[in-house]
Amino acid sequence: MAAPGAEEDALARYRSPLVSRYASAEMAFNFSERKKFGTWRRLWLYLAQAEKSLGLPITDEQIQEMEANLDNIDFKMAAEEEKKLRHDVMAHVHTFAHCCPKAAAIIHLGATSCYVGDNTDLIVLRDGFNLLLPKLARVISRLADFAEKYAELPTLGFTHYQPAQLTTVGKRCCLWIQDLCMDLQKLERARDDLRFRGVKGTTGTQASFLQLFEGDHSKVEELDRLVTAKAGFKRAYIVTGQTYSRKVDIEVMSVLASLGASIHKICTDIRLLANLKEIEEPFEKDQIGSSAMPYKRNPMRSERCCSLARHLMTLVLDPLQTASVQWFERTLDDSANRRVCLAEAFLTADIILSTLQNISEGLVVYPKVIARRIRQELPFMATENIIMAMVKAGGNRQDCHEKIRVLSQQAAAVVKQEGGDNDLIDRVRADPYFSPIHGHLESLLDPSSFTGRAPQQVAKFLKEEVRPALVPYQGKMGGKIELAL
């Protein structure tokens, strides 16, 4: 097949599905060329403003010219310059200078490429966290409402994916929420721990700026502080090489990978529950589950979350390896890798949070299916209660234990060998030995008596830990989200 000509449409070229299919417009813009190069120009403006305020010969006219052209970017010219110069920063210095002829001489004064490159990355990472955090808070809020609604609904618990003691639907959801609350805290910390690279020069020594200010160390420090504040950061790293330490990227990517693990676990649980027909993700009126099997209701949203979460978890390997091979003050083998992994991590996290929000807003619970499964398993779990009730009625614990053991094995044989229902309670009712408690069997089998303090734990957890963690995001919860695809 012949390659398409330049006139053919963009569909003839590969596009990352992270942007073309899944991610929000806000997150896609955060990692866009326009955001990146527009930020470069703002950083050059901040530097010029700060240098002027500290006495360098920069005029108001030059500053005004730069301000007027912050978003007037000729991307075609920049691409041509980069092709010629083989240097992206200098290509944009020349492009900015072309529309700012009066300011051309002072653009990028004293700076190295990482002044715009690394500082822009830090701004983008910070802004990425600011986009993710309200989304994560919304997911937690939706799941908290779900947990509260189903706080008392008994359901069969599973350990090793084998039937275990009862819990409640709401309590199980709180296990999901607790992991997400830990992620919320970690994302907030990672964002707040970010510092600005600041104004450090070619190897981080600030030598070029010390020369510009004729050896005045206080002015160099004030320059760093002023630019850091203009960029919206409270602190800058005191020491850097040419770049900020690539361990910062490890911290950023680690918390996103941890979020991916949480969401993978949640959505795996939902997929397993969908198989049991106890809980399902939303399924739209005209949605098709399978092209061949019309009856199917595949949990495609949860599957998407798991699929993308796996990608997110693997991305942390990139900054781990990059940080380990940064020779001395820096090498350039970090650049191409970071262009890919940092953007993909935030885009992927954005997608799975939006998808999980959609799932959490439309979870469907089937109480009768849940109750039927409880009825199948509860008689075995109730044997200890039956023994204790018989002892209270005057029976011998060891005799009762043997009686119930024999009846349990007979009932298990019906379930496993004959495919029948669990008839243990019918056998207990039919055995005269248990006549002292026949009138109490219904109360002994009340599912709510097997859930312990699950409802109280849900209420306490939501009140003391979850709702307070969401306070900073009040007013940012928004409405329901619809998935485009």
C-alpha cells in the first residue's frame, strides 16, 4: 500500500490512542506542543522581567514586546529552524526573536536549555497532578455514596476466592476506597513536594548569572527566587546539575503506578462480581457485549481500566533506569525517554480515573442473586452457631459437633456430586436431636448476624477518614461523566 501524500488526512498517520481515543481534552492539552512552547516563552519572559528588576539593561519596550507575543508561535518556522539547527530550544529562541526583534538580544539571557525544558516539565507535572486530583476525589466520592447505600447489605466474603465469612457490599467497597484515599494522599504529597529547577545555568552552578550580576551572589539568589515565584512554585531545588534530579520523576511515576495498581484491583473485583451476577458496571441500552453472543454483558469498562492500568504500572521502570544512568551533571539519553513516559503516565491515569468514575456512577447491584449465594453457603458457616445454641439448650458440645459434621458432609455431597442445593438446614430440621433449637433456626441463619461490625465500620470510615479527605475538592465534584468510546 502506497504511503499517503501530504494532502491526505491525519487518519492516514498513527496517532496514540491515549489522545485520539481516551484522554480528556484538558490532559491532552497539558502535554501538547502549544502548552509546552507557550510555557517556554513565559519562562523567558519571567527571566527577563526578573533580570530587569535586578538592574540588567532590559527595557520596558522589550518586556512588552515579549508579553505581546507569548502565544504568537509560528510552529512551521520553529520546525524549519530545528531541522536546520538540530536543537529544539535554539529553534524556538530564534522563532521568538523573529516576532520580538527588539527583545531578541535578551531572550534566554544567561540560561541553558534546561531552564525552559526542565522548568516546563515541572510546571506540566504540577498541572497534571492538579487535573488528576479532583478526578480521583470524584471517584472516591461516588464510591463513598455507594458504600453508604449498601453498608448493611450482607454478601458472601471471599478469601482465596473461596467462600468465607459474610461481609457487606458497602464494607467491601470501603476496601477499594481506602486504597484510593491512600493514593489521593500520595498524589497530593508528590505534587506538593515538587520544586522548581529555577535559574541554575549550564551545570547548576549559576556561574553565568553570577557573571551577569558582576559577582553579586545576593542578586543571583534573588533572581532564582523571583522566577520561581512567577512560575507559581514556593521553592526551588538548591542544587541541580544541568537538570533537576531524575529521581523526582521516579517519585512522580511511582505514585501514578500505585494508583494504577489500586484501580486494577478494584476493576478486577468488579469483573469477578459481574461473572457471579452480583454486581455489574453500567451497560447501555444499545451496547453490544459480543459480536457473536448477543446475550453477553462484558465488563468492558473495567477491562479497559485493567488493561491501561497495567501499562501505567510498567511505566515506572523508565524513570528508574533513566535516573540510574545520568552521568555526572547530565546526559541526553533521558530526553527522548521522558518525552514518552511522563506524558503517557498522566494521560493513562487520566483515562482510567474517568472510566472508573463512569463505572462508579452506574454500578448495578442484584440483591436477590447475592441472597441466593448466601443461602447456598450460609448453612455451613452457621454450624458453629448451631452448636453453641444446642449447648445453651443443654446439649453436649462434642455430640453436637459429630452430628453436624455428618449432616454437613451429606449436604456437601448433594451440592458437589449431585449439583443440588445445600440442604443442610433441612437435614437439621428433620433430625430429632436438634429439636430443642428448631424454633430458633431462622434467627440463627439471619445473614445480618454474620456481618459483625461491617455497617458500623463503613459509617465510621466514611465519616472520619473519607469525607474529610474530600473537603478540599468540594465544588469540583462535577456531574456524571459519559464515555465517548
